Amino acid sequence: IGYHIVKISFVIVEYHSIEDIIACYSSIVCRVLAEWQCEVIVSSNSTYSLERQREISSQYKDLKWVFNEKNGGFAYAMNQGLAVAAGEILVIMNPDVRLKKELGSMVNYLKSHSGIGIIAPMIRNEKGEIQDSYRYFITPKGFVVRHLSRILSHQKIIQVEEYPKVVDWVIGAFMMMPRYSYEAVKGLDEHYFLYCEDMDLCKRIFLQGYSVVYFPETEIEYEGTRSARRSWKYAYIFLKSLFRYWRKFGLR
């Protein structure tokens, strides 16, 4: 990067998770380079009272707060945060993500390779196990095969990559994108309340002619709740989002 100032905007959605936000922010501060200009924007869906909003803003002045009028879901909240972001590089980030390695190599790779629309790191859980963070676009056939293989094998089969790789889509826990690709797709599709908005975003990035890159040289820690596997409520929300994706882009 040399002495060029890189402005990065980290956008995090908050829903009654301020402790996670502060821990996430601390991990960002420890991993960004001194020559970068960074801002951390928190888009809150918690619908706090005005008094509570003023209290939070006063207590956590290093963060840029956006208090939304409603809990409109992840995509809605993320778009509210992205709308006020000033960075040339934008980062979509979950509050329970922790940065484990500095981001310099990822930023350099993004800036030195034209045509990248989204770049995402390797994800490990708290035990240090690599997670399946990139996937093929989900088709009905692929959905059935994936779940049958998980049931029959009783374990996840994860391919370990050592080098950057162009993929279909990456999960939305941490997605870094240049401003030009964000402006090309105009943010996330707010018709998704939860789930599949990350796959939808990557699909639209792909249709605009940009690539999605998995970058294992950078790592984050993220456990992921997998709530759709344990709750009928969240399973219903996931399937509703998935069917919306198929109606929008087709079954192939």
C-alpha cells in the first residue's frame, strides 16, 4: 500500500448485542494498519428509545451509530449502514466475528487485482477448525445432495485451500468489497429478512461481471449459530429466503 491512505468502512449490524459489537471493534483496532483511515459503523435494529440512543452514542464515541426505525432484517440494516459509509473499501461484518490476522494482504490483493467484486477470508471456529465459508450457488438438486451427504456422512467435508480462489459465493459473516462493485449492485436485497442475502449479493456481483474471491491468507474467528438447523422458525425463514432466491434467478 505504501503511503497511500486507504479508507475502509466496517459496517456491523447490531441487535441487542452491544457487548459483541465492542469485542468486534476491539479486534478490528488490533488488526488494521496505521496508514489506513478506518471507520466502524454500527447499524442498530434494536429500536432503542431516544434516551438509550443518546446514552450509547455518548458512551461509544469511536463508533458511528445508525439507529434504525424498525427491525427490518439484516439486509435492511446493512444497507442503512452502507449508505453513510465513506470508504473506498467496504466491509460487511457480523458482530460475533473476531479478526485473527491483519488485513493488509487481503487489501493489497483486492487493490492489485482488477475485477474483484467481493473478497472474503478463511473462517475458523473457536476451536481453530476451518469452516465451509464458500459454496456453489444453491440449486434444488445441490440443496438435496448437500443435506443428504451431511446426514449420511455425519460430518462436514471441507476442502482446504492454500491460495486465493474464485468461487460462487461466500457467507456474509465477513465480505470485503470495493466501492465500485457496491455501487454497481446498489447494496443488498432487502426483501430477504434473514438468510440468502449474501448468496444473492454474490450472484448479482457475478452478473455484473465481477468475481468473488476466497482469500485464505487472512483469517477470522466466527462460530456461526446454524440456527436454521435447530429451530423450525429459522428453518422456515431460511426456506422462504431460498425460494425467493430461486424465483429471482431460476433453478439452475
